[in-house]
Amino acid sequence: MIDLSCKYLGLQLKNPIIVGSSGLTSSVANLKTIAQKGAGAVVLKSIFEEQIKYETDIMLKAGNPDMASWNETFQTIVNRKESYFEEAYSYITSYAKEHTLSKYLAFITTAKETVDIPVIASINCNTQYNWQYFAKRIQDAGADALELNIYLLPSDFQKSGDENEKVYFDIAKEVKKYITIPVSIKVGFYFSSLARTLLELSETGIEGLTLFNRPYNPDIDIEKLEVNTSNIFSAETEYSHTLRWVALLSGRLKCDIAASTGIHNHETVIKQLLAGADAIHMASALYKQHFDVIPKIITGIESWMKLFRFNKISDFKGLLSQKNVENPAAYERVQFIHLFSGIE
Ligand SMILES: Cc1cc2nc3c(=O)[nH]c(=O)nc-3n(C[C@H](O)[C@H](O)[C@H](O)COP(=O)(O)O)c2cc1C
């Protein structure tokens, strides 16, 4: 009997396939399908720091017809006295925050009522902001865990690596102080010392790290001489960067590891598990192949496990992590020397 169940962030999952945070996890109808198709868990579409700030800006523009009720309150406060502006400003910012947050909280509660798989909420943040308050509300709304999607592009010439990295630690420590549900951090790979930083992040008490978020990348249109967007979705060959780091970090961090990016089929799921991932996240494959890819992957893993006489995930998880392979240097090689690549 093949058993795909596993533990991730302390949660019991029926299998390690998690549908990653994306537009696909922003509707109840999709969540139902995701659960029906057999996913082990789902990460909801993130609530974005930028989105909250954007809503605040909109609300600050008086005269918006949708905002009649708060506009009235705003105007009343402003009209009372010039110096009341600050009061009005703070009223609107809290209103905007509350407005965006309450929609998200209601979605979490409905998601929990609708599906019987773990529901992981997600916050996309890159400053300290008020995340501890948001996190607490998200916990109270019933989320099983919280993923913090933090992605700082280190493009500021004035900022050192330490300054950039401090943001991750500050957010992690603040949020951990306020909630008891498991917390994971989804990171990119722009760290001056990736292994060391992720080790230290794993020591902050967080339960997991998701490696790696795939950034929204620019491209250039040489016909229109314009900057535009490159491929929104990953290709199925994009998994190897994550694979290397999962293998290098597995068994060495103080928290779970979820692999993300370029996982499109059962072969790459198996590879990530062999490298030591505790779970995997998928997004692009579901956009490209629809939700039917979930049962296809589950069947593929089961057949492979039968072939190798593995009964449960722990029989092979981490078998080929760097710690466990005969030739650990294989994961650290970065140059195309003829001897190893076979190409002149
Ligand atoms: C259209 C789209 C929307 C996404 N939205 C989010 C999001 O809101 N929060 C988040 O943490 N990741 C988001 N992601 C990133 C995915 O969760 C995932 O980490 C990334 O796409 C790499 O995995 P993949 O190769 O399976 O797509 C989004 C990805 C796509 C393609």
C-alpha cells in the first residue's frame, strides 16, 4: 500500500503536492477543484502590501463615487479644522487597511469552510509595516499556517547586504511573536550568502522556507523598442536551480523546505523529494495544464514508488540530498569543465 502522506510545517498532508499562491488560488470555485483533484494543501493568493497602499491612495483622492460614506466622514473631519488632517489621514489609512484585510479574512474563512485540506494564507511584504497585526487577524480567521512572501530586489546602491537581509529577520521575528500557527517564508535567491542567511532565518523559529519565488522579470521588445514582461509562467526545465539548493540545505536547516519553481510533472516532484524537500509548490503547470495535472502527478509518484518498492515518502525523502550522496561536490559544481559536462 503506497502512502503519500507527509508532515509539512507541522501540518498533516495527504501528499506533498501544494498548489502555490497565485491567481488560481484566489477563488472558492478553484479551491474546491484543487481539493477534489487531490492536492495536499493550498496557499491562497497573497494579500499585497502594495495593494493596501494602493487602496489607501485611491481613498485619499476625494470625490471617488464608490467612497461616498467614508468621504463624508473624511470631509467632516477635515472641515472641522486644518489640523485635523492627520486624524483624517489616519482614519482613511486604517479604513483602507481594514477594507482590504476584511475581504481577505472573509476569503480565508470561506476557504476553510469549503475544503478539507490545509489552507495556508499568504502575505506579500517587503517592509516591516503592520504585519504582526495582519498575521494575528489571519490566524483568527482560521488559516492553518501563514506564508510570508518577502522579495527584496537588492538594487539600492546605498544598501548593504546586511541591511537588505535585516528586513527578512525583522518581519519573521515580529510575526512569530504574535501568532501560534506555523509560519513559512518564501524567498528569492538574492542573498550575499544564501546558505548562511537561510540557516539563520530557519533559526528564528519559523517552521518553513519556500525556495524559491520566481520573480516577475522584465524583457525588451526589439521591434517596439519597449520594456515589457518576460514569460509569466515557468518552463518545465526551470527546476534545477531550486533542486541544487534544496539538496544543499536539506537536513541542515532548522525548518521544513518546500521546493517551488519549474515543477510541472511527477519526475520533478520525485527529484525534489529525493533532494530533501518536505513538500513542493506548483503554480505555472496548473495554469498551463489545468488542475488535472494534480492527479496525474500523484499517479506518477505512486507508480515510481511501486517500481522502487518505496511504501512511504520518508523511505526516499532526502536520499540524494548533499548530506547523503557519495559525491557531495556534484551539487556545488558550477563551471562547465569538459570532464563533467562532456562538452568541449
Ligand atoms: C500569475 C501568477 C501569480 C502569482 N501570484 C503569487 C502571489 O500572489 N503570491 C506568491 O507568493 N506567489 C505568487 N506567484 C508565484 C508562484 O506561487 C510560484 O512561486 C512561482 O510561479 C514559481 O512556481 P511555478 O514554476 O510552479 O510557477 C504567482 C505566480 C504566477 C504565475
